[in-house]
Amino acid sequence: MLNLVTYLNEKRQIIDHALDAAMPAPDERPTLLHQAMRYSVFSGGKRLRPILCMAASNAINGTDDNAITPAIAVELIHSYTLIHDDLPSMDNDDTRRGKPTVHRKYGEANAVLAGDALQALAFEILADSTMPDSTKISLIRELAGAAGSRGVVGGQVEDIAAINVPPDADTIRWIHLHKTADLFRTAVRMGAIAGNATAAQVANLGQYAESIGLAFQITDDILDANSGGKRSAIDTPSNCMHVLSAQDARKQADEQIVKAMAALKLIDGNTIPLEAIAQFVLERTC
Amino acid sequence: MLNLVTYLNEKRQIIDHALDAAMPAPDERPTLLHQAMRYSVFSGGKRLRPILCMAASNAINGTDDNAITPAIAVELIHSYTLIHDDLPSMDNDDTRRGKPTVHRKYGEANAVLAGDALQALAFEILADSTMPDSTKISLIRELAGAAGSRGVVGGQVEDIAAINVPPDADTIRWIHLHKTADLFRTAVRMGAIAGNATAAQVANLGQYAESIGLAFQITDDILDANSGGKRSAIDTPSNCMHVLSAQDARKQADEQIVKAMAALKLIDGNTIPLEAIAQFVLERTC
């Protein structure tokens, strides 16, 4: 019987330790930059993407050691996108997780640059790791594709454009897929690749994660619309609650989790943590 | 006898063709993002860094084909840094090379994101290229190091900080080294690595390029201070003319070129184009 809270905490500690070791020290020049990078990365995130990366590796008998570098590379990319998404020219958020956003604390220029440096660091640690070169190249290709204009950045551009042109259901789906699901899928595919998965295992785990990512964004949209939280549904044009009833949104999230579970069934391995995380994504309340 | 103008034009055509082939089409979704990326990359730059990359490869008997992918990867990084440097939160420039800057034409959010996507694309094309995996990893490591917090981004952070704390000569030198010379050195080292240079050749060519980069920035500072151009010396706190006489600045640039030429002498190969580019950097008037 898996205790998910214990599991998540254990993985989170491994990830936080590795992130600390991979990042330049806060007293290394330029100190302000390195402090801003650390402020962003150690701001209390759930570490869901890197945990999924490690769980995917574990599922096909890969070790935590196999997966730790891709796991933290994904988290560095995630952190940089949060810094840039929060900028005044984008979501203009003053706080994130109850603390001042990076640009509020370190200034806008340093926030842009801290994000830029985190992106470079993600690729640097993959290139510097001790994995076989062919594995490193597969991982860098995965991550660069997901991070680029056909992935997360593309999703964010259309999310910004949605402020001026209210998006239809198809466009919202496109935004969810690229802005959110692409990095989930890549995190899990990278864990699988690092654990020497077969091509079929990589594909099925990737399908699992894409569905998890879509379910995550839908539940995020439901939580935003229902709460007096960080942003109301009205402020977020790509919130699916603009075009779906609460019931239909919930139904779509449920369907994605069913799809995720079906993809996991095709994996020959220990998928219990991945199943539990899928339920966690669906049932989370914050 | 080398005709440098012809040489530079020939290389520039090869580079522009490869950049065009490597970048997403302007009608690929999100079209605005891909158009902004292309607007930045095809805005009339001199292509000095990618030309140096190819010339370094040629010097040690590497082909243009060996060097073209690292050459354009460096140029994508250079383009992204120009977009971000021009942002309102940084240099707040309205024009670059006589045309509106990316944020003036496409909006600030899209400018940040176009830069982000260009950085990811640089690593993606290296990972996707047909070079041996070990070469690709060496190149990605070089580029990520130069692009990160210990390289170009670190230099830019201290350049921004210099607005509030007038920098001394050592700090200005540090900024020049990281903001400018790091990408020159990396461009040339990558060309050498892609052409299968020995470790000694990579090191000597890297020394050549670092000196070229420093000379380039000093001549840039002299040109800025003397012209009613894009930015006066007073507006740029890291301009070395704040702490040097025109004569001393010119002398430092000369010394760097002497150093560059001395490093080239240690290379067993055809260094004529690299020598000519060194003179060009020193004598340029725009």
C-alpha cells in the first residue's frame, strides 16, 4: 500500500538536494542573479514534473539516479517559465505561492535574465551529466522540443493572444496541450528514456503524462474559477470554464485520467505511484 | 590574397540559408511567434560570430558542413540576447539597425517569448544534427556554459547593475568578458570542436576569439562614445571610455588583436581569414 504523501515528500527531498547541488552558489558572481535563480527554484513548488520523471523511470526499473538529472532539468525549465509568465508584460502577477514574484523582488530585468539563465542551465546539466552520450542527446532533444516555440513557449504565446481574441474550445485545448501538457509529457518521457525504456514504453508513458497534464490544467481552471484565488476565470481567457460547464470540465478531466490509466496498463512494470499521482492530480484542491 | 568582403558575403549566404532552413516557417502556428523569431534573426546582422565559427573550423581543415550547425546555434543565441537586451526593462531601445525592435513591433510579451524560443531552438538544432553524439554533447556543453549565468547572462546582469553603481575598470572588463567575449570564444571553440580540432587547437583558437571579442567591445565603446549613435557613452555605464582615454582604449584594443594574432600563430592551419577578421574588428567604423 503506497502512502502517497510520504512518497511525494521523499522524492521532493531528493529533487531539492539535487537542485541545490546543480545551481551556482548564492555567493557566486553575479550574486544577485544566482540568488534570483534560487529564489525562484526554491519557492515551495510541488515538484510534480520531476517527481513524475522519477516515477516513470522507476516504473520501468530505472533508478532514481538514472532519472535525477532529467528530473531537475525539467524543473529548471518549469521555474523559468513561471518567472517569465509572471512578468508585467504577461500575467503581471505580484505574488506566487504567497511570496513576491521574482520581478517584484529582484526587478524586471533580473527576472527576465534569471529565467534565461535557468533555461541554459537545464541544458548544461544534461550535457554535463554522466549518462551515455546517446541518452543525453535524446533527453536534450526531448526537452528542447517541449520548451520551444512548438511547445511551452508556443502555448504561452497563444495564451497571451487570447486576451485580445477570446479563444474557442479548440484553441483552449491547443493552449492547454502546449502550455501545460507538453512539459508533463516530456518529464515522463525523459524519465523513461533515462531508465532505458523501450520505445513502446516511452510512448505509452508519454500518453499517460499528456493526459495527466491536460487533467491538471482543467482542474487548475476549475479551482481558479471557483476560488477567489490568484486569478479569476474572467482574467484568464484560456480558462476552459469559459466554454464548458463545471460538470463538463470535470467530466473531461475524468476522461483524461481514464486515458492515462489505460496507457499505464500497457506498461510492464510498477505503475502504482504513477496511478496514485493521477488520482492526486484529479482530486487536488489547491 | 583574400578578399574579405567577398569571403564574409559568401559565408553569410551559407549561414542565412541554414538559418532559414532551421527555423519554423512563418505560417506555422503560432504564426506571430515564428514571425517575431524570424524578424529578429533576419534583421541584417553581420553574422560575425557564426562566420568566426566556420572560419575556425576551416582553419583546422574542417568543412563548412562540419561547422554550420554550431554556427547558426550561436547566432540564434546571439539573436535572443539582442531581443532581451532591447526590452523596456533593460536598454529600452526602440530601434535596432534602423528598424523597430522586436518588442516595438510584436509587443513586449511576444519579444520575451521569441527570445526564449530562440534559445531552446539553438540547443534543439545541435541535438538534432547529424554529428557524432560525443561532438554534439561537447558543443551543447560549450554553448550552454557561455549562454548561462556564468557567461552572457551574467555579463548582462552586471551591465544592468552598473546603471546604479558606476563600475570601475575591473568590473567593466568583467562585463566585456562575459557579455561579449564569451560568445565569441564559444563560437570559435565550437567551430574547432566540430572540425575535430585537437585540445590545443581548441584552446588557442578560443584565446584568439576571446581577444577578438574584447577588442570588438572596446571598439564598440569607442564608436558609441564618438557618435551621436544608438546610445551615448553616458547612457552606457559599462562603456570603457568612462575610465579610459580614447588613446588608452585604442591601445587596449590593439593589444587584444596582437594577443589574438599570437594565439593564431600556434595553430597549424590556414588562419588567413581569421587574421583578416581580427583586422576588420579593429578597424570597423560601424
